[in-house]
Amino acid sequence: MFGSMRQDKAVVMIELARRMAASAEGLTLDDIARESGVCRRTAERMRDAVMALYPAAEEVSDPPNKRWRIRGGLSAFEQAPTTTELVELTKAAQGLRTAGEPGRAAALEGLERKLKSAMRSTTLNRLAPDLEALVRAETIAVQAGPRPSADEAMLAEIRQAVLANQPLGFIYSRPGVEARRRSVAPCGVMFGRANYLVAADRESARIQTFRLDRMSAVRAEDGIAAPPADFDLQTFASQSFGIYQDEIEDVVLRVTPEGATEARAWRWHPTQTVEDEPDGGVLVKFRASGMRELAWHLFSWGDQVAIVAPDRLKTVMGEALAAAQRALAKGN
């Protein structure tokens, strides 16, 4: 028991050292406490232990805070990845290839090769049998849906423009609409069932989304075109049920008792709340835009979900049902 406790503490210290070595600016005591799930006093003891164990650890002044980091990285012994970590990296690359993202998959595969080449041969030989067995024992189910496109050269141009705050120019083509040249202030990329550039109009600063597979002749342009100062990509993405951005609504869904168990475990939206109903059902509430994608999703729940609000979601759902009925009638 005593040996196990000492081993657990050693693992905690090494993990903290890894985080300190991976952070260019260093970690504050609050960072250590939050990431380790401990109180501030325990964080102080952990910091002191790492400072004593690692001579390269240093204190950095960042008024009103102090930060601690380890410069020069850690040794190969301390940084050897586990079998589980390597398996997850391999599966992530395979998942991207399955989803039609060869460029992003190649980046992860390159990272995997670099990790393995940096490992001691004895360590790699020890992990190899388990790694091969787990890779064979796990696979990724292919889901129906659009095949996203993220050309490597296109992503490179977008990333260059984002990092340099340059305008991004491209030709945008949509079905039934004449293609035209656009020049925007790029904010970032959202990857999903389809991949989208998020960008601000250079005159109005209005945020827009553009599907990457509809973009061509993409290049970073001369000049400065920074996104709005208060823009945050994660916040923007979390406002919508999917990708489409429109008016933000208060959504209320009533799930029947038959679907309640699944609904409680379902991730509907970052702002969701789930309330139990007297009959065993649940009320799911969240604020979001993207009523079209939400309506598409609700099809998969059949009669287990009823729309309480908003009315616009009911209208969109009705229109989708009518379109499906018309398509069904054409097949008869």
C-alpha cells in the first residue's frame, strides 16, 4: 500500500513537470491547483517538489502573478508515451482519413512517426505488441453525411493569413449563385461534418462562414485584416447547434419517458439544462442558433421529442417534414 501511494505521488509530480515544460509562459499556482484538482496549499507543495527535483525549473515574474516553468524540456525517459496515448493518436489519424481529411491525417501520422523515432528502441519494442493488438481491435464506424474537404495547401494559406493578420482572398461558389471573389479578415476554421472558414467582412466586421469545399484560388493577400478585437472562435462556435448561425433562440424540448435515459446522457449544447418531468420524461433547455440543423437532428428522435419552443423551430421542422413528404411522393 505504501509503495502504491509513493508511486501515485511520483506520477503526479511527473505530470506536473510535463505541464510546466509544455508551457512557454509557465504555470501560476492557480493553474496548478485547477489542472491538478487540488487546493492552493497542496499546489504550493507540488510546485516546491518539482522545483527541488528539476534543476531546470525556474520562477518567472508576471505581475501581479508568479509563474513556474521548466526550460529545455524533459528527458526521453520522462516523456515516453503510453500504449493508450499512441493508440489514440493512431485512431485519430485513421478517423480523419476515413472522414476524407488526408491532409490533417498526414499531420498526425507525421507526429506519430516523430514520437516513435524519439523513443528508445527497448521502450518501443516493449509497447509494440500491445499497440498492434489494440489498433486491430478498434475501428471507426463510418457515418453517413457530407465528406468534408480540407486541402492541405488551402489550410496552409488560411493559417498564414490568420497568424499574420492578413486579408484572405478566394473565389466562393454556391449552387445557383454566380461565383465571386471575396476578401475577408480570417478568424479561424471550424471542422465538423463540413469544414468552414469563419471570417469577418472587412467593411462591416460582420462574422460569416464559408464552406472550404466551395472555396478556390485561396491566398493570403497583402495588408492588415485582423478579426474584431472581441471575437472568440470557441464562443462563436458554441452559440450554434451546428454550423449555421442565425438568430439565437431559447430552445425547449420535451422528451418522453422512453427517450429520457438517452436524453440525460446526450450532449445537446454547451448551455443545456435537463429537468425531470413528473411522468418520467425530461425537459431539455438551451440557447442556440442553427434551427435548421437542430430540426435535422430531431428527425433521429422520432416521436420521442416534442418541440415546446421556439415557434421558429416548429416552422423549420414543419417545412423539413413537408419537403420529405414531397420527396417520398415522387418515388411512388
